[in-house]
Amino acid sequence: MRDITRVRERALFVSPRVPTELELQARWFAGDFGKHFVSTTGEKIDIVQFGTWNRETGPDFRDAAIRINGGDPIRGCIELDLLDRSWETHGHATNPAFEETVLHVFVEKSGREFFTRTRSNRNVPQIGIDLTALPNAFSANIPLARPGRCQSPLKDLPEERVSSVLHAAAQFRLQQKAARIRNEICNHGRDEALFQAIAAALGYKENKLPFTLIAQRLPLKLLHEKREDTEAMLFGVAGFLEAPDLDVFEGSTRKYVRTLWDRWWPHRDELQRLILPARAWRMSSTRPMNHPQRRLAALATLAREWPAFRRSLDSDARFRLPSLALTRPSLPTGESGTPENTKGSSFSPREKVRTRAPSDFLGDLEHPFWNFHYTLTSEPSPKKMALIGESRVADILANVLFPFWFAEDVRHGESVPWRMEVWPAYARLPARLSNRRLETAATRLFGIDARRKQFLVTVANQQGLLQIYEDFCMQDNSDCAQCPFPEQMAKWQ
């Protein structure tokens, strides 16, 4: 057959390329679609502030603000989907995470009308966006948030002035945390309040509530009375021992679970009503080393070693910085939780108790099973893993122990001597980790200031930054226009 030449003609109207949902979110946040829209029901919708990226589960943008028909700003979340019917097909209407959504944005409209309502049956306005309005150029380098007006006066302040602002905010935040712990001490006692606070910290953000519930339902006093059953009771109340079928486990895991189960079943009937439901746990967004089962084992180990841990809180080395305490090799621990004599050691047992910092104690906690497992069903790890890692120890120091010391300081009526010691130690704590909330706050306040990183190297500065962000940025619905913080900073010139 002879070749046939085909003539291809360019379409008169070229359909716009449909970006991916992630690109749409980025271009929406960049303002490429504009700020003024008309909803599917004819309402005038103005975007007051685009909010901040939500890189976790839930709506795409948090802390946004919109104005409907020129009314007062309405603060909430914004969800963006390719299709208008995705609100229903994705289950947003029944998902409590979308309860605070104030606007649903879509690209393609279906053939029938959809009603966007929340779980509480509140209507959510919908707007469609026009792809043809997009500029051709696109940058994927979109920050988590937009720099605020305060970046201008802050960049002109000397470094020591900025640090003093952050320290003042950090001291206020520390006082607030101390007040909460002091209230818990009044309600539950010194040890129970501290145990519950550490349990919540071990739960991380995802599982803070279930860990708090477990510590409340199995108080430290009860765990001390049942010391040999502590771990089994914690795992049982957590709901991790509901299926006693040992055939699903292999080798050392089967032996370990069998031991837990044998110690749990005598308490099961009595504690049945306290067992947490499976839906209480969030496993999908948890890193393997931070799995709730590993952290619960750490809590059980800490509960058994509580007397030695409490002594470390009052030791001469209680304020030792984690940068020093966490970089040294782990020491073997004895039954009391204090370091055993090692070759070449010149410290007596009593001196070791006095010089052992809480960061040492937490970092040295060990468990023969959980030092090598991520979960009850995972394969053993060839490499030993810390039961509580450095970053989590640093977090417990910053958010639990230092506020606890600060609260104790006031409770014992020795505020001046103790505060003179607590705050300088707190101010020297090195920052181990950042997070999206902190990065968002840094973007809002410092923008592209070259000093931005050096302002965030300590826990105190990070905490101060978060306090400012929560007190001003989180309370503002005007996209910085009416926020008083920039003018307050300008007065510091």
C-alpha cells in the first residue's frame, strides 16, 4: 500500500492543560486565580487571606479567611478539588476534620448540583476557578505561608533586640505551661501530673489524646502496685492485646506477646470498660520508630523505673544540656535505673545518682524487645534503636520538665532563686527539630531575612516565635492589614 500523507490541523480552541491537584493548590495559594469570586449560588466571595498550607490530613489550607457579600471576615479552612462532586465522593461531608471548612474550590462542574455541607449540616460555599485565567509561568517554589508586614520592622532591628522580643514571648509561654502543670499537680499530685504530661509527650501530636487517657486510666500509683504487670496492663488498656491468636506472631515476638497476654488476662474483666477503641489511634501518619506500641513500651519502662527518674529530676545535673548528655554513648542501667559501675569509672553509686541528668535517664531507657522492633508484627531490626530518641528527649525537656521545674519553683515559694537557675538553662536548650507550624511562623515574621536560621537555633527562640504567631497571626483575619504587631515592633527602632 502506498503511503498516505495526513494533514494535521491545529484546533481552533485549545483546551487548557489541567494541572495536577498539587499544582492547583500551589497556584491557588500563589494567588494566580485572583481573590474575588462569585459562588455557585451567586454570592460574592472575597479571599481576605489564603491561610497556610496543610501538608497533613484534612483541608488543603488552614487559618484562611473569606468575606461573603462584603460581610465580616470568616476564618476557617479551604478545600480545593478537581471536581465539584469530590466533596461527597471523598467523604468530606462526614469527616470531622473538614468541620471548619469555609470554602470549597473546584475546577470542573458536573451535570447536576451538589450541596457541600459539613458533618454538622452547615453549608459550605462553592466557587469554580477558571484554568484559562492562569498565567503560563509557574514556580513550584511556593512557601508554606506568605511573609507578613512585621518582617519589615523586624529586619531593621538589631539581633539582640529581636532575641529579647523572642525571649520575652518564650518566658510568657513557659509561664503558661508551668501554670497548667501546676494546676494538674493540685488536682492529681506531683508524680501523677508529671507522668500524665510525659505520656502525652510520648504520644506525639497524632496520639497525644490516647496516651493521656491511658495515663489517666492507669495512674502511676496503680502501676506501682502491679509493677510486674505494668507493661501488660498498659498494652491491654491501649487495645493492643484484643486478639490473643499467637499464630500470627513468630519467634521471640510470640514469646513476648504470650507473656503480655498471660499477665493481662487476670486484669481484663476488671479493666474492660477502660480499653480504648481502635479508632482512638492514628497509625497511618506515624513514623515506624514513633509507633504508639514502641512509645507505650517506653512509658511502661519509665513507670517501672520511676523512683530513679524522680531522683534524676532533683540531681545536681538536672539542667545538663541534651547537646552534652545525648551525644555520649549509652551506659548500662541496673535495676534501680542508675548507671552500673563501668571499667575506669571514678564515681561512686551515690555520686552517679547526683550527676545523672533526666536527659541521660530518658535516653538510656532500654527494652530487650522494643530496642529491635517497630511494632508487634514487624520483623526484627538488625540495628538497635533507642527507645526514646534524642529529639523526643529534647521535646520532653522543653515542654514538660522545664515547665515542671518552673511550676515547682513557684509552688515551693522559692521563685527568685529557682527562676534565676531555671530560665538561663532553658534559654540554652538547643533546638533539635523544626515543624511546619514553626516554619510557617518563621516565614510570616522573618520572610527571607538572612538571620532567620540563627534566630531558631534554641528552644526558647522557637517557643517565643510560636507564641507570637499564635497571639497575633492566628488571631488576625485581615491578612496582616489590622494586626498591631508590626506597629509594636516599629516602636522598638
